[in-house]
Amino acid sequence: MTPQILLRGTGVFPDVGVGRVVLLNNSQVIRELIPFYCVLEEEVHDEVERFLKAVETTKQEIEELKTSMAEKLSASHLAIFDAHLLVLDDSMLMNRTIDHIKKHKHNAEHAFHTIMNELLKQFSGLEDAYLKEKSEDLHDISSRVIHNLMHKDKLKEIDTIVITEPTVLVAQVIHPSDLKLLSNPNVVGIATDLGGKTTHTAIIAKALELPAVVGLHDVTTRVTDGEIIVVDGAEGQVLLSPSEEEARFYRRKHEMRLQLMDELKSLSELQSITTDGTAVRLLANIELEEESEKAQFFNADGIGLYRSEFIFLTVAPSLPTEEQHFSVYKRLIKEIKGEIVIRTLDLGGEKFFHEVLETFSQQNPVLGLRAVRFCMKRKDIFRTQLRAILRASALSDRVRLMFPLISGVDELKSVLQFLNTVKNELDKEKIDYNHNLKTGIMIEVPAAAAIPDLLAEYVDFFSIGTNDLIQYFLAIDRTNDEVNYLYQPLHPGLIRTLRDIFRIGKERSVKVSVCGEMAGNPRFTLLLLGLGLREFSMTPSSIPVIKKIVNSVSLASCEALVTEVLSMEASKEIEAFVTEKNREIIPEFDRILKSLF
């Protein structure tokens, strides 16, 4: 089928929703209706009091909303509301608004809107995408306070919306104050102009398991209330005005996914083992604390990759303290069974940390000062994180430490030398840590992939980050539409490289895992098993899918597949062969793919 209008954005929960549009005008309506007038000198005191009363009313509303959502959201999600309360307690923001009222004798609505706009302009000028996305909070707070100042019925749109049939909410952005709508069981999807994977819209959509596509740019101008649209969070696209046939197709895709996930969840308690007896470990990649619950739910064997960047991003533009780091690691140890691999800070590239880098800019940040390169330049930041990880290692011998973007032995030696320096500091302070803490590296730079035998002398484990490795290996930007067709996970050169890393790991008793997207994609499971991989790390929800594949095949059949693949010379040939073998060896393979991708 060929859809007439297909919009592409960022999918944040891999499911499909088909429903009628409810268009939320939660951004434009405020700008249209805010009054502007001057007050008399004798009225200034009353105007300030009116503003402060509206702020207090807003705080009460946020507290009530937080209470009403307590059963549906985790503590870390509910912290969104605490963040809003902190903004409303900010003396600088309140004092600047009051000063504006007193100095210019402007009405409170206009004064507060003016001050908030100044803050929003500062956020929009930042280069870091995550910090830009924090403007969602300011927009929501501004809307709520002004709503309470104006008492306008038009601004109470959200309170009058009645949803009785399958509905897709469409907006520039979904604010936390819109959550009462999201909790309606008839809401089947979200589509927004703005946002990325770390925005509150994305985080809440994941928590509520709602199909969502964000960053669509102009979806609010392309749809009208009441029309049918499709939100495909797996593909990151929105289909406008689908035909009956298309709507049925996507509804069926949703039903198939639910049915498959129910079946796969029943596998949670089973061991992951091939039909001829080879045990395989399936671990989880997480970055948000609440994802640890999903890892437990799907019975992950541990955490193969904890992306610590979110600790930094949640307090940006400030830096996390040692205690803030430690408290997160301590909670993970308490909640997770199995090993916990903590990757040190890997900000840079598309996650460019504007504030920490002190406005330093780079032409090619993904190839520049990032990950351990940045940490070794800013050892104050690195030391804080290493101290917290080392302290956490005293609580459990399951803690592992991993360094990203290592390119060679000299760099690795420098990083390990600094780790020893930090250990010596703790020794002098008589602070306990695990002196046998296992350390490892990400292999994602081709230079490192070429010398696993040399690197193996210095670490306990490797974790292959296939996303970046493929990008660097093939010299293509996977986000560039002009060349992303060259992003080929089945390139024969990459396959041989993976084979060699697995072989060296086995020979040198260095454990090897794969934590990139290949690990959680069932298309590649047989190939990776046949190449020698025995430890996969992936998004928690992918664990039952990969377990289903592993438990359905023999290692002998996977190794036979690899023997054939290694004789082939082109990616397309390999892809066709692997697809054919997947279907031949796993009868349900097509059903699994159609339900998930």
C-alpha cells in the first residue's frame, strides 16, 4: 500500500495506534489571549498579590495532579511535577516578575509572560538538544500560571475534552498538565510537532506504553479535529487519512503485537538456551531508572549497559555531585539482580553538552571531544563519577565499570592510570571499594576493533557498540538521508571483524557482549550466535523476543549459517541469505518481525 501523506519523526514506544484526532491548542491559545494593560500606582500591591495567589493555586493544582497520577507513574516520572514546583519556588523568577509589575505597572499576566519568554529565549539559544527540550517545563508552567490569572474558559480546553472513542492526541508538545488526558484508556496514540527521545512527552509515553511519534515539525498544521490518523511508534511515522484497508492493516498490527507480547512474556522465567544446550545471557540496556523495573519484569540476566548520561542531563546545566551519582548506583544495586555494567559519561556528538563544554563548539562533534576524551580533559568531572562508582562497588561485587570510545592501548593506559589515582585517593581517605572491580571498554572505534588482542591484556571484558562501530567502520552518518542506505550491519568486513573479536575474547578469557541495536534485533540473532556471541544486551522489551529466537534454534544451525555467510562478498547477498535462513529455521520469524518492526 502507498500512503498519500506520511510524516516522519522519532518513535518513542514501538506500538501502533489508530484513532480520531483531538488537536490540543495548548501553545497558541495563551499567546492569543494574554491581556496587556497598565495598573495604577495604588493597584500595584493588589496586582502583585494576585500574581502570588495564582502561583499558589498553580502549586496546588500540580500537587493534586501528582497525587492523581501516583498509581500510574513511577517515582522518577512523578519527579517531573517536583521539577515544576521547584521552578515556581524559584525566587529569581518570582522576584523578576514582581519587579516588572512594580517598575512598569503592567498587569501580572503580561509581566509573567514577558519574564518567561526571556527564559525561553535563553533555552532556545543553547546548542544542546536536551537543554532545549527542557523548555517544555517552562511552557507548561507559564500556561498554568497565566490560566489561573485569567480565569478564561477558552484556556480550560483540556478540562472540557471528552474522549469516548479511540483517539490520537496531536499537539505542538504534550505538557505534564495534559496527563489527565493521557490516562484515558481511549487515548491510543500521541503525535507532536516538537520533542525528542528525552523529552517528558517521550518519557511519559513510554511509561504509559502509548504509541508515540515526536518531532514531526508540522503535524498540528496538517490535521483537523476528528480525522482518522495512524501513529506508528515502531517506524517513527504518522499516516494521515488512511484508507479503510490501511487502517485495518495497522489495527491488526497492533493486535498482533499485543498477542505476541503476551506469548513472549510467558517465556520470562525460562532459561535462555539453544536447543542443543548452549546457554546465552540476555541483559538489558537502560538509561532511565524506571527502566530497571522493565529489566526485572522481563527477567534480564543483569544490566549490560547503564548509560550514566541521564544523571548529568537531569541536573543540567549543573553537574551531578558524587552523592547524586552514588544514590543512583545504590538504587540499581538494590533493584537489579545480576551484574550491573556502568558506562562512564559519554556525552558528545548528538548529545553535545553545551554548558559543561563552556560554549566550546566543534565542526564534527561525533568525531571530536566526547566520552573518555572529554573526561580526560575534564578530570574533575571524571573523578566525581569514578569515586561514586568505586564506592558503589563496595556494596556489591556485581558492579562493573566500562569506558566508552577507547581507540587504542595508550589511551586505555591513561584512563586506567587515572582510575588508579582515584583509587589511591579513596585509600588515603579510608573509603571502601571493591579492589577487584572488573573493568571493560566499549569497542566502537575501528582502531580498537582491529586490536582486540592488545586491548585484552588490560581489561576484563569488551562490549561492542555496533551502532557507532558500523557508522565509523563504513564512514557514513546514519542520520544523513543521503547516505544512510550504506548503513549495512551485514557488511562482510564488519562480520569478519565481529568474528575476530569474539575469537580473541574466548582465547584470552575476556568476556564479550554486544550492546548495540544488532543485539536486540531478531534479524541478526542467528548470525551473532554462529559468530560466537554468548551475551546480548538490549532494550528490556526486546529480551523475550530474542529469548524466543535463542530457545528455538540449535547452535549447530547458526554456525552452519555463518560458514555460508563468510564465503559471500556483498551485503545484499548476505542479507537475502540470512533472511531466508531465519524463515527456514524459525517458522514464526515473519510474524515476529511484522509485530515488532
